[in-house]
Amino acid sequence: MSLLTRMDATPEQVFDHYRQVNLIDASRQPTGAALAVQNPATGAILGQAAASDAAETDAAVRSARIAQRAWATLPARSRGKQVAAAARAIADRAELIAQVLARETGKAIRTECRGEVAVAADIVEFYGGLGSELKGQTVPYHPRMLTMTSREPLGVVAAIVPWNVPLVLFALKVAPALVAGNSVVVKSSEEAPFATFLMAELMMQHLPAGVLNVINGTGAVCGEALTGNPDVAKITFTGSEAVGEHINRVAAGRIIPVSLELGGKSPMIVCADADLDKAIAGAVSGMRFTRQGQSCTAASRIYVHDSLMAPFMEELKQALDRLVIGDPLDEATDVGTIINARQLASIQKYIALAEATEGARILRFGQMPSSPHLAPDLFLQPTILTGLPEDHPCVMEEIFGPVAVVQGWSDFDAVVARANSTHYGLAASLWTRSLSTALDGTARLDAGYVQVNQNLTIQPNVSYGGFGRSGQGKEASLEAMLEHFTRLKTIVMNFD
Ligand code: NAD
């Protein structure tokens, strides 16, 4: 019986199943080289993932190019139904996927991984129902001519994902691309590839061979080969600003469309009339402390009205002290580990900069775990920085760790200007009971995703994407599928 159908399959069997293989043309194809994948919570090597070279990457694009022709000719609703069936396959094996994800990312199973699988399945299901929305328009050009537009697929889409929420980001790219009639080659994150492979192979059981292919490898070899392949018609990328900028140049050189979801330094403005309890809960969830702050939308700059600062800090302290840091697989754990030593060093560099700053306070919360089977190196306590100058790197730059900056304010115009002062523009939130403050603030905040009195994560039907150097293009929503995974053709018929 195949691993995919065995309900008693274990994460260890999954790691073994994907030992040094890519998923191309609906089959596991061996690669010449491997990349070790580590469990960040224990330091143990989980398995050996594929390290695709250029030829192995090209093989995936070739498979996708061939499969796309027939896929694009299917009625759109039929494609959607197959994608919806793929969503059910994810949901059926949600626990196994979550267990694999927790082991390779160090994210806690209860607070993060199960939820991520559920959101990914929800996104895929949502797009599965949108096949019939790939509509064109008729245009009143001339009474005796038929002038219309139609939405066509682009061809082969290259989708490149990072490690922090690999499954949700996979779903946001793959599902709309497929429903729109494209085929896809996904490059998984070399830090956390196995849950992506498992989710993809489960989906492949319901899709024609070759329309979805997943390869793993380094950015420098596999990623470069993928974005440079002349048969790739579109690149959709989520990751760091530096790599996003580079990919933007590659796409410009080839004159192909590109969507980029990059970093963020999202402000959260707490007004004097805010509901304090709601704002505290929003700060903890919005900062994604249970994801170790490894989130592009993390509410990492918290501006609290001076009149609320003392109770805000007191309640925040209590809420963060309640978080249990520990084994990601333990149901009692709220907060797991940082993904790897490189990311930890980068976070600690910022904390050291704050420590070296006169007047700064560094507050750490929660207890570090001490279990003998855990490698303590990659655990980090939720940390709050206060008393920093506004141009400090910890205030202006993305830390991508459990470190939030809390600053006071008294003048609304000035705090909005401070909120808008980084080069990012991914998300922002405003906490107030006043509708006029909410309307004024949301109009002036320079971010692609602005929320009032909540800090929710991605919803399948709500456009999500950044302004400025946070990226270009949207994900989630019908518009994202139409604008980023189709091309518009104008047809003028004259039978006069
Ligand atoms: P990263 O940019 O290092 O890597 C992301 C992906 O790009 C990986 O799969 C990697 O192998 C690949 N890659 C690297 N170099 C490449 C190249 N030259 N060509 C093609 N592909 C290449 O980012 P990361 O460290 O994996 O993820 C963390 C970053 O992702 C953070 O900066 C974060 O802000 C960002 N992020 C953004 C969003 C968003 O929606 N805006 C969501 C999650 C993460």
C-alpha cells in the first residue's frame, strides 16, 4: 500500500519516502545530490531532500510545459473540481502533514502547524470553486461587431516559497494558477521541504500528471535554473527582499510577469480609546509570537498612546509570560524554535544593537525549555524592546524573529507619519473605538493590508499583498487569480 493511502504512516516514513527525489510528472524522480534537513528543536537530521541541479530543474519545467497544453483545454469548472478534490485530499491527511511540518520547521503543532494545514486546504478549496469566474467581457465597440475579452492561462508558472509558512504560501500560488489553466513548478524551501512534498503528492492524485511538479534545491542552483528557464511564463515568489529584488531583475530581463511577496515591518497603532484587552490579544497574535515572530506580516512596531502605555506593558508582560516555550510536538507548547542558526544569529544581531543603545530596555518573557531531548540552541524568548530612537535598525528593519518594538505616542498625525516611515508597506493595524479615527487612519496608512481592531492572518477571499518594497501583486482572492495568473486577450470579430 502506498504511503499516501496508509492512514498509519509516520513522519519518519514520509522523510524516507521523499529521500533525494523530486515530484515530476506525478512520480518520484531521484536526484544526483541531496540536502540534509534538520529538526531545529532537537538538532537531529530528519532526512535527505533533493538538491536539484539545472538539468533536474529543467526536467520539471519540461513536464509542466507538456501537461499544460491539455490542462488548458479542459473546461475551467472541470479544472476547479479537480483542484477541489485535491483540497479534500489535504484535509483527509491533515494530521500527518502537520506532524511533518512541526518537525522540519520547529513550529508548535498545536498553535501553528495544524492551523497552517487547515488554512492551506481552505485556500485550495476556495479556488477550486472559482473556475467559472474566469470570465471575459463584451465591449460596445461597434453595433455590428462582436468585441470581447477572454482570460487565458499564462503557461508554466514557477512558484518559489520560503520556510516560514510553506504550505499556505504554496496553496496561494498553486491553486489559482492551476484553476486558471496554468501548470506549476514549485521550488520548495530547502529548510523545510517535506510537508510541501507530502501536500503536493496528495494533491497530485487528483490532477493530471505534470500539471503540478515540486522540486527542491538551493536558491543559487535550482532557483536560478527555474527562474531562468525560457519555458517559464510567470514567476511568483515569496521570500526575502534581497532575493525578490534579484528575481524581479531576472523577470525584467525576460519580460515575463512576476509577483513578489517580500518583507515587512508592520505598525500597530493603539489609540487612547482602544479596547485594551483586545489590543493586547491582537499584539500577541499579530506579532505571531507563536510562530517565533517569523512572519512577514508580524505587528513588530507597536505604537501605544502614552496614556495607555503603563497598563499596556503590564498586560502584555502577563500575556507573554503565559506562553509556553518548548518542544514543538508537545500539545502544551505555544512557542517552538527559530528555523536555523543563521536566522537566530541575525535576530540576535538586532537584540545586541538594542542592548548597545543608551536608554533602550530589553524585556524577555517566558521560560526557556530545559528538556534533555531538546537542543536548546534555537529557542528564543519573546522579547520586547522599548526606548529606542525611531531611526534605530530594530525599529526600521525586519527582524523576522520574536522581537517587537513598543514605542509611545501622543500626536495622531505624527504617529501615522512614523508608521509610514519604513520602506515596507505590507500590513498595518489601528486600534480605536472611533469610526472617524478608523476611516482617517486607514486612508492614510501606507500598507497593502490594513485592519482595525484585529490582526488576522491571510483569508482566502481577501486580497493580500504589499506596497513599497514589501512586494508587488496580490495573493488570495478572485482578483489575484485573474490579475496574476491569466492574460487578457481582446478579440474583435467583423462579419460585416
Ligand atoms: P529567501 O529569500 O532566502 O528564500 C525564499 C525562497 O527563495 C527559498 O525557496 C530559496 O531557496 C529561494 N531562493 C533563494 N535564492 C534564490 C535565487 N537566486 N533564485 C531563485 N530562488 C531563490 O527567504 P527565506 O529566508 O526562505 O524566508 C524568509 C523571508 O521571506 C523573510 O524575509 C520574509 O519577510 C519573507 N516572507 C514574506 C512573506 C510575504 O507574504 N510578504 C511571507 C513569508 C515570508
